[in-house]
Amino acid sequence: MNKMYLRDAANFIQKKVNTAPSVGLILGSGLGVLAEEIENPTVIKYKDIPHFPESTVSGHKGQLVIGELEGRQVVAMQGRFHYYEGYSMEQVTFPVRVMKEIGVETLFVTNAAGGINESFHPGDLMIITDHINNMGDSPLIGPNDEQLGPRFPDMSEAYDRDLISHAKQSAERVELQVREGVYIGNTGPAYETAAEIRMLRTLGGDAVGMSTVPEVTVASHAGLRVLGISCISNMAAGILDQPLTHDEVIDTTAKVREDFLGFVKDMLKTLPA
């Protein structure tokens, strides 16, 4: 990690705002609507931030939104970067490093995912309890800077147990039935075959997607508390007799908009200091 690049990006952002966000939000496909709820927002396009990549995926606006949400100072990514876009793992996770640099302590990571667990249904929200890195790469490969994190970070609690408990309490308050499960990260961009889904189910996966694992790995390395939420946007290959499309992902996330907004906003409003 080039610390000069990290400092350049952080300085650029800090000059644009008068607040120090303590909560970071990474908003996946179709879930960027949450950023529109932020009050007194400062919007910064990724292309304007030094050394930031640009998002190329439909459903990702490609901007940071910084402001107040439910009494918390937050920085939200409307759209993320993916390994399948051709970016390096370091580029994919660069925004997480920048969030840490500007003061973020807690990270909410969201994504749209395919359901592997056959008891799930499109539109379900799943609290991520753990993940499996099936990407064949890690953002921590290479020289390690001890100022950014340890050489061998512990990943046994990559998803903070207190935050998981807090999320379940929020779900009860807003009367929302949520799932819990293990997220598997694949590289994409092709959707999995039916045979691959059977394999991933055998490995212990409940949902599969093409993001999140790199960001959470770096967040854990950096000492951030992480909560992960998947929107089950479709059932994975071989479960239902229908083709998979990105349009279906966007359509499903739009249908759960109000549930998603109410859930995350309650979690922020009641988040322990």
C-alpha cells in the first residue's frame, strides 16, 4: 500500500468536509439508495479523488456521500470496486484504507448476493456471520506495513459479534425477519454454474457474490469493526429453472428498499458509542 496515495486521498476528502465520519457504509448493487437519506451531504465523485478507481458497474453511482444519518457522521460509498473489473486487490480495497485514515471505526458492508441456502427467498436480508474467500487472491499479499495492520491478522471474528447481536435486535424492533449465514466471495463476472453452487453449498456457503471479502479482509487488518448485510437478490444457479441476470438483481433490491432502509437506519440510530 502506497501511504502517500492514501494520505493524498484522505487529505482531499478532509478538505471538502467539516466532519470526521465514524461510520463507513459500502453500498452494493441496487442498495445505494441509503446514501440519499444522508442529511447535509457532501458528494464527491470517485473520479475526482486522487488515486481512486472508477466504478464501471450498472447500479453503482460511483461517489462518496458524507454527512449525517440517524445522528451519526457517516461516509457512504455509492458503488464499490470489483476484482472482475480488472482492478487489483489493492485498488478494490483502497477506499477502506482511506475510510480508516479519515477516522472511520465501524464499517457496514452491504451487497446483493445469490442464495445458496434453499430455505432462502429473493428479497431476504442476511446478516453475514462469516465468509469464505474463493477468489484465489488476497489484498494482504505482498509487503506488510505494520502501521496499517499486522502481518498475520486474526480473521476468526472478521464480522463483529456485538454488531451481529445489535443487528438482530434492530431487526426485531423494525419487525423484520432476517437470515444469518456464510457469504462466499467469487471473482465473477460470470454467474456460477449449477455444479459450482452444489460445491459451494457443500463447503458451507449460504450466499454467493463477487465482492465484500476483500474489503472485509482489509477492514479486519486495519482494526475496523465490521457488520455485513447481504440482500438475497436471486436464487443461485440450479435452484430455480430460470436464467440469472443483473437486471433481476436490481429489481429485487428495489423491492426491498423500505425494509433495507428501515433496518440499517435503526442500527445506526441505536449503535452503541
